[in-house]
Amino acid sequence: MKILVAVKRVIDYNVQIRVKEDGTGVVTDNVKMSTNPPDDNAIEEAVKIKESGKATEVIAVTVGEEKAQETVRKALAVGADRGIHVKAEGIIEPIAVSKILQKIVEKEKPDLVFMGKQAIDDDCNQTGQMLSALLNWPQATFASKIEVKDGKLEVIREIDEGLETIEINTPAIVTCDLRLNEPRYASLPNIMKAKKKPIEQMNASDLGVDTAPKIQQIKVEEPPKRKAGIKVSSVAELVQKLKNEAKVI
């Protein structure tokens, strides 16, 4: 079984995001970047399945500028066998990423495609679902537990009401939740070994995919600062303020 894992380079989750003065986006110059956290869970799960003997190869793929290759190297350092970097500049919307991944899937013919449930920069939560539709493959989103069976997957997924268990046939698309596992750290020896693992590079245009944005971003603004709270001396005063000032009761 072959597993393809999509990874994305984003601003590190520990970084305080700052909006550009002209409102055209957020500051990325000299800002720490890292792999999208749910994508780390996707890589970890793929490597664990391979280590259990149920998969023969794990391929990490990313779409983005030259520096996006760092996310593939990290995936190789924690256990992926080889990487694919599809070069594309600027903002790449989920539909374009989905179409690029569709081309990669048609070329590589994996049995499973793993990715994070959503990216922490745009929070779209769309790529996995779009790829499933393009390929006409079954999908399991928000996976918090995955069990590989003969030609099938049993997936526990997180939903608003709690947990839902489903069974799907392969090939399939799975988007991974943060509670799926605990991603491992890449050891120094494995980081050095990863430098020798192959990364295939290609351009999005070579795949015949139009990456031009379909959505126009007008302006980016910081959310308004929250007003300071107040203390009340009694329940009666609290009820009075909720009724007469906040007008929520």
C-alpha cells in the first residue's frame, strides 16, 4: 500500500501574527515558518502505518514557493520515503491545490491520501473534500483514530455531537485531526539522512493547472480589541446589567 501525504508551509503557530500597514495581508518577512500542525499528524499516521507493515511507501507532497521544500524535508526526516515539490508562487487557493494533488494522485496511484483537516493560516478546511470530489474517492474527515483493514479503513472522526465511526473503501482521502496522534520529533541523524532522500520538483504550470486566485482579497484588518471587563458586587447587580445594559436577558 502506498500513502501520499500533503503538507503545507505556514507561519509557525507560536508566532504573533501582524497585519501589514497597507492592509494587503500579514507580515511573513523574517517570520518563523513551519509545517501546518494537522499535517504533522497526517505524516505521523502514515509513517506509523508503514512501520506496522501495512504500507510500503510514504510520499510527502507540497505546493508552494521554493522555501516550501522545507516541509517536505521535515516529512522525510520523520519517516517519509521520498518527496514531491510542486512549485507555485503567490496565494494558492484550495481548489488549485486540489487540482494539483489530483494530477499527482493520477501519476503516483496511491491507495491513501492523508492531509491535515485544515491549514492554520486560511482555515479553509476544503482541500481534502475537493480532492475527494475530483477523484470520486470516499473520504473520512476529522479523523481521530484510523485502523487499516483488508481494503478498508475504520475511522473514528470528531463531529459536533462527539465521535462517529465509519468504514470506507480504499483508495480514499483522509483528513487528520490534532488528536489522532502525537507527532514525533526528527532526530539529528534522521535529518541528515533526509538530505539524501529524493525530492522530485515540478511546476504547477507543467501539470496544466491554473493557480491564479479566483477570490479577490480586498483588505486585511486586525480584529477590534476587546473591552476590559468589570466586576459586580452581587448576583442582583449582574442580572441588572445583563438585562438593562447588555440586553441579553
